[in-house]
Amino acid sequence: MSAVDVLGAPGPPPVETAAWRRRARGLRGLPLQAKIGAGILAFLVLVALLAPLIAPYGQNQLDFDNILSAPSPSHLFGTDSTGRDVFSRTLYALRVDLAIVVVVTYIPLPIGVLIGAMAGYFGGIVDSVVARVIDVMIAFPFFVLVIAVIAVVGPGVKGVLIGVPIVAWALYARLARSEMLVMREQPFMLATTALGYSRRRAILRHAVPNLMRPCLIYSTLDMVVNLLLLASLAYLGLGAQPPNAELGSIVADGQSTLLTAWWVATLPGLVVVLFGVGAGMLGDGLSDGRLRGGVQ
Amino acid sequence: MTALLRIEGLRVEFGDGDAPLVAVDGAGLSVAPGEVVGLIGESGSGKSLTCRSVMRLVPRPGRIAAGEIEFDGRDVLAMSAQELRDFRAHDAGMIYQDPFSSLNPVYRIRDQIAETLRVNLGVGKADARAQAVELLDGVGIRDPERRALSYPHELSGGMRQRVMIALATASRPRLLLADEPTTALDVTTQAQILALLLRLRAERAMAVLLVSHDFGVIAQVCDRVVVMYAGHVVETGPLAALYTNAQHPYTRALLESVPELESAGRRTRRPGIAGVPPELTEVLPGCVFKPRCRHAQPGCEAISMALEPVSEGHETACPVRPFAGTGSAPTARAGAQR
């Protein structure tokens, strides 16, 4: 930071501090909605990470003396038909589900952005081919494809880990491509050509960082979709196999006792809802900020 | 003097081969080393396309259909991809009308300038950053050490245009293509940017091709002027010759439509040019300006639009010469240039 040293002691405040403050102000300046959403997600992630410390019981710890007992201080979410503590099971399930959701959301994202960026940048035949492939991927019934993959690789989370990214990149590619078609005509992209930069540099260094923003905002919604997909598959018995817990499989277990012990299915379900609300608020808040403070 | 840039018979077309729309039709001009040439015309006259053609940056689906573009004896249109990149990186720089989107919003301005130094000149990382600050200082950014760490959205339009100029001239090109660089700026900032261009030209012997629709801007900085109308060059000549002795009716009409300080308060209407420029789909035989020309005569629809010499370096596409011998200054501004 020789530039700072040259500046000397008197005069304006040190540059790095000023820049840092500006950055911090930027975060504080986020819409309240985004902050609440981020808070909810952070809370869920923290709880999931600390599951072994927080959970009062093991996830598969049976207790036949306390079958289907209602929520109480000793069993926050009550117990299920074999006396397992639903709260503990939910924490462990959340751990598994969040890990999978993050993987199946953020592995396809950079792949999709890159493909979409190239299609939009090059245009012509490359773009036509990619756009048609994207259309096909998106038109294909997502759920059926994932189930088909599971049919091949067998039940368990492996099917989701393989099946979802096969399709999900197309969503990001479509978004990145449409943004790129607009950005390509922006003077700063024209400038990368006029400055003699390689196309590789123009796409990777100049276009992609700008495309990441809308894609990251979209990914908050995608995470919700993926969590619901995961819960649905687990509910159908295609997710993590018993006795390991997933949010969907806990709900499925509780379904048969819903009328007598509502808590078994309802409370883990509400955790899914909480995640959805948090991610939705974060995404909404970020896109508001984008419109307000926006990049042209 | 041999020209640094020579454009001849440039033709830019849009659309399919059978019935293309011709946006630039046979335009030609030349820029000598260290010279500032103004390219003036209305919207849609093809001036920006001509300027962009030099970098082979005609926006799709447009294409350069014919013509020659020669930079320092090298044929720009025949360059391979690698030669073209090299040409863009080292020999010519370009700045644009819209300083609000011509810098990448996600990088600090120092890093954007340092990037071009590193990529195009092979300067090391720390050196590039230090040089970037120097370049910012060189384009008149105050407190460059601090400003260098700003993001583009933190700067005013005038400052962004200065940064853009620093970026485009970082690798010391011999030619700067300035496509309406001051149009989006207020008049004070405009004057500062033009002064900066003149200073850079003087310091580095850098030639400038300045595209503008504003005779005021052209008059402040240019050595020579090229007037375009509907894709054709209609008149070209030294600034003084064009101001005092314009031979083409379009140039005269343009000059007469410029308001001047002396007319302030006097309720005289500036004469406009009747009508509108032709659409790209209209193909006019002969002189393209004839429908709007006050001096049109029978036979104008049969002329070739070729430039004919008037005097040393002064050429016009109008063979009728309605002003031949008058020689008087068409506006009071002519006396007030520079």
C-alpha cells in the first residue's frame, strides 16, 4: 500500500479504512427484508452445523416409554411413534438437507453462468444450439428426471446429487444468457474488445462477475425449490434411507399419526417453511437493492 | 504528409445480401499523425459507424461490405484475429459517448487501468497499480491515490470520462477514436474534457478522430473537419476553410443553424434545415441532400457524390457550388473560433 504511505499523516483518512467503511455501509444499507432473511438462514445453518451439540438425544435413540408424547420442555418437538425425539431428528435432518441443497444449487450455478455467458457473448450458431438445449432441459419434467436417475443409481441422496445438477444448470444458463445479450452491447464490454483483450478475458473477467449478481439472487429461490424437491423425494421414500432422517421422511413418518400426534409431521414441516421464507426474503430484498442502488 | 489513418470507399451494410440497407456509402477520410479531425453529422449520418469501422467494431448485424482502411500503411480490414487484437491493444484507443456504462461496475478504476497495462504492455502487478495512479493524475483526476480505489459508480460523469480516457490511452496509442465523448456531459465538463484531449494530443503527438454532432465542440479542438450526411462524406477541409467558405449547401445549413452569442436577445429565428434525413430504406439517386436542399437544380439527381477539390485540402461533393465566389463568413462564429 505504497499509495497510502505517500499520502502521509495529515489530510484525508487512510484509504483502506475509508473503503472498508464504505463496504460496511453497503451491507448495512441492505433492505430490512434481506437482513431478516439472511438472519433466518444464518440461524438455520448454525443450528444445523451445531446439531450434535444442541440435540438433546441421538437421532435414532428409541424410547418406548415416551411414544408420541406431546411437545414439552424435555421434547421440544415431541416424540414419534417409536419414542424418538423429533427435535433431535429434525436438527440432524436439517444438517443433511442443507448440505445437499447447497451442493445441488451452487455446483450447477457457475457451470450454467459460464455456458449462458458464452452463448450470449458469441451469439449466432453457438447461441442457437445452447438456447435449444436449455429449452429442452427446462421443458423436461424435472421431478420425473430425478426419479429416473434414482431408479438407475438406487434410492438415497446420490440420485439427487446427480439428477438435480443435470437439469439445474439450464436455469442459470438461461438467466445468464439473457443478461449477457443485454450486457454484450454495454460500452464496457465493447471496451474489452477495443482494448484488445482476449474473448476469454472479456467473458471470465468482465462479464461473469456482473452476471453472478442476478444468478446469486435467483439461487436463493432455487435453494427453496431444491429443499422442497428433496423433502418430496424423501417423503416418497426416495431420499436418505431409514433410519437416517431427512425432513421429508420425518414428515412421512408422522403422516399416519397426524390426527393424534400433529407435531411429528407439522413441526419439521414448519422448519422447511421457515427456510423457504428466509431464502425468499433474502432474494427479494437483494433484488430490491439491485433495482434501487443498481448497476445500469 | 503521409496519413496515419486512411479510409477510402467505406461501405457499411445492414441486412441480407440481396437488398442490404446501406448505412455508410463510400465514405473516405484521412488523419495525419498528431492531427485532430472532426467527423460531424446528424444522428444516423453514419459518423459513429465510420469511427467504429476503424476498430472493426461495427455492431452486429452490420458489416463492412467494401472499402479500405489503412493504419500506418497496414490494411486493417485484412488483419488476422491476432493482428487485430494487437492493433486494438497498442495502436488505437477508443472512448464513447456514455461514460456511465463504459467502465466495468465491479472493479476499482485503478484495477481496470492496471489490467490493460498488465495485459497489453506486460507490466508487473505492483508497477501497473502505481502507473495507473500516475495515469489518473495525468488525466486530471484530483487526489488520484484515493480516487484510484473508487468504483465507477462513485464518480461523476466527467470523472468517469477522464478515467475512460486514461484507460483508452494507457498503452499510448497513436490514434484515439472519440465517439461523441462529451455529448453526455454538461458544458463546463465538456470544455475540460476537450482541453484534456488537446493536452494529450500535444504531449504524445496522438492523433484524434473526434465524432460529434456539435459544431461548437468541433470548432474548439479540430484541425480538419469531415462532414457526413446520410452515409456520405459531403465536404471535408481545414477548420477555417469550412467555417468561412463552406461550399456544400448542407455544411452551410448546419453552420447557419448554430446559435451564436451575438444573437442573444435578438428575436431572429435560426434557420433550421427543412425536412428530415432520408431513411436507410430510401435509396436516392444522385445527391442525397437534394430533397432538403435550397439550391437544388435539375441534374442534381444525376451527380456522383464524389468529392471534388475546392482549394488545398478542401473538397466538396456538391458540383453546383451555389456559393462559389461569395467566400463570406456564414456565421459570426467563424471569427470566434479558438
